[in-house]
Amino acid sequence: MLNLFKNQFFWLALILILAFIVRIYKIDSPVADWHSWRQVDTASVTRNFIKEGFNPFFPKYDDMSGVSENPIANLNRFRFVEFPVYNIAVYPLYLIYGIDIKYDRLVSILFSLGSIVFLYLICKRYLGVAVSLLTAAIYALLPFNVFFSRTTLPEPTFLFFALGMVCFVDRWIWEGGGKWGFWGFIFTAIAFLIKPWAIFFVPPLIYSLFVKYGSIKKIPKSFILFAVLSLMPFILWRFWILNFPEGIPASSWLMNGDGIRFRPAFWWWIVSERIGREILGVTGAFLFFLGLIMRPRNGSFFLHVWALAMFLYFVIFATGNVRHDYYQFIFTPIASVFVSLGFVSLIKGANTFLPRIWTILLATLFLILTFYFTWTQVKELYKINNPPIIEAGKFADQILPKEAMVVAPYNGDTAFLYQINRPGWAVEALPLMELVTDYGVTHYISVNRDNKTNWVLRHFKILEDNPRFVIADLRVITNPLTPEDSEP
């Protein structure tokens, strides 16, 4: 038994078990929680693989409204963002067990468990077993990381492949061996196919190359060839999707669309709100920055270069990081590394610190409070934002014909459209009658009693009218339209 407790893989397995347990919390919850608009866009692609046929080169979601840089109607409902690796992984479960959102979440969870293993293996090379296990545990249990590790976003899948890329390529650099290069190629190619900001996981690998070979001239050409070949699938995918501009969401605003980069609000959002409140809390942020300023005992700045690359990611995609907290999900691995290093530095103490009895107590207290403070923030993310859209969606799915095409106005948010399980428009981009006559829209569903809904109630056949939602058949006019009562 004593030998078991000394076994690193016993502790890693225990961490993975705990990580799995905390991630299955509300695994079958409807996709109407935090960032549901982005989650349903991803989940609907897999659902449409089942409904309309499996073709990863033509991923489709439910929204027909324009989302491109120059908005035009997306009548084919193309969803050209990341290559649908995550959806391909979920598809067999849908095929065998039926469409159920818990399978989407389960796949994300499994990928996130793989990320824990890769982070441990990366850190083990530079920090040793004990600190690496602590890092893996912190990463596995951080409430922010737990929540986003069980969402239907592509981020958990991306992070698995990005960390695998770092693990295998770094090992290939230092140990050689074709098998590490092969797996490094597979994981690098897939990571870039999912998210182009896999590039921000490359700087520490470049650092390893320079440390080993001393100059760019001495780096073997095999690494250059590796980089070119790894990027080819990504380049080909990007050229392919250019043929369908209506299916490419606007993205230029992510970099600095509102001019917030380096302004006081930028630092407030990233450092205070995200790192200091939601991701690490004030105590975790203290441990993180303490670990960051400590000189590495092994002399390698590999992990510091990784942290610097994440800072560049925050700066380059300034607006995206300020507007969407899930953009910082890829920061959590390196954040966990330096939180653990800060914790260990307090545990070990120093001549300039208080006596060790106090620093040990402070380190323990700070780590406990890190989880407590962030949980108080993250627990709100699990809540259903607007329950009526789920009720209305289920009812509509039961009574509407399968070929129905709907308008489900929800400020452009496709979460409502997803619950209805029909294609259509998540925003009234055009007058309703034009959508009916020109685009084949058949029904209108609303959870808001606004002027447009009241107008629909006056003029069209109503299939359901209750205090929570309205469903109307736009094909049947019950009260002739007049200029005096024109569409709002």
C-alpha cells in the first residue's frame, strides 16, 4: 500500500477521477446556460450531421441570417469556423444513442481529462513529479476550468490537441525519435485546424529549439519541414471555406474592434475581472504572479515563455478577450502552473519571508480561497438564462411540421432557435412578409410581448398564446394587412 501512495500514476488517476466527478455536474442541462449562443452553434452542427447527412466539409447549423463580414443571407446555413473535429467525435455517440446534449458534454469532458494528462507530462519535464501533480490538481479543479471543460464549445477539444502538440513536439526536440515527431505532427495539424491561435503554443517550443541548438542556422531542416507540413491542412481548410463567405462569421473585430487594447478598461477586464475574479480570484492571482516572478530553479524559461505567449494572445485579440470570458480558457493551463509554483514558494519559505509556519498557513489559505472565491462567480454560469425559450422550444418542436422554417427573434442569439429544432432566423433581418414570400419562412415564435409580437397576434393564425410564449403560423392571415397597421 505504501508503494501505491508513492506511485505518481496513482495520484494522477485520482486527480482524473475527481476531475470527471466535478465535470458531470448538470451534464444533461439544456444548452441555455452561459455562452449558450456559441454552444448551440457548435452543437447544432452535430445534430445536423444526423438530420441532413454527415459531411464535415459542409458543416451546417440552424441560423439563416447573415453573420459574415459583409452580412448576406446564409440560406444553406453553413458554419465555417473551426474544422468540426469536436463534432466528428460526438457524431458516433449521436448515431448509436440518439441526439442528446449530454453526449456533447461527455466528449468535452473526456478531452479535458486528456488535457490534464498532457499538462502533467509537460510540467514533469520542467518541475518534477510533486509540483506537476499539484499543477494537474489545480488545473483539474479550478471552477472556471471545470465549467468550460463540459460545455459544447470546441475549446476543450482544441486545448487537448494544443497541449498534446506541446508535449510531443518538445519531447521530440529533446529526445529525438520518429514516434514523437509523428504524434507531434498529428496533434499540431489538428490543433491548427480547430483554432489558428494554436500559434500561441508555439513560442515555448521555439525556445526549446534555440536552447538546444543555439542558433537558427543549427536547427535541423526536419523541424522546418515539420512546421510547413503541419500547417498545410489548416491552410487548405481556410482556402476551402473562402468559397462560402456567407458561412464565415465576422472575426476582424476580435483583435481590437472597439479600440480597447491597452486602455485602462482592457487591464481592468483582463487582470481584475477575469484573472483576479473569475479564473483565479484575488488569492489565486497573488499566487500566480508570485510564481511568475520566481526564478526557475532548473534555469529553463520554457514555462515563462509560454506565459508570455498567453499575454500576447490577450493583447492581440484584445476585444475578443474582453467581451468573451471563454477566450481565456486556453490560459488556464499555464495559470495553474504558476499558481502551483507560487504556492510551493510560500510553502518552502525564504529568508525575506515570514517564518515558514506563517507562509505555509498563508499558502494553504490562499489556495483554498482561490477555489472558494472563483466558485462563487462560476456557479452563476450554470444557470439557465431564460427558461421560457426551453419551454417554447419543446412545445414548438412537438407541434410544428419537420419542414417548418421559423423566425425566432432573440436578439440574434441562436440559443432559442436551437431549442425549436428547426432552421430559420434568429433575428428579423427583413420584414416578416418578405421572409415568408422570398425565403419560405412558415412560423413565428416569440417569448417577448413586444410590438412585433402583438402585430403578429392581430394578423396571423395563432397556434399557441400563453403568458410565456407565442407561436404563429405566418402562412395563414386571419386579419388583412392594412397601411394603418403596417409591420413595426
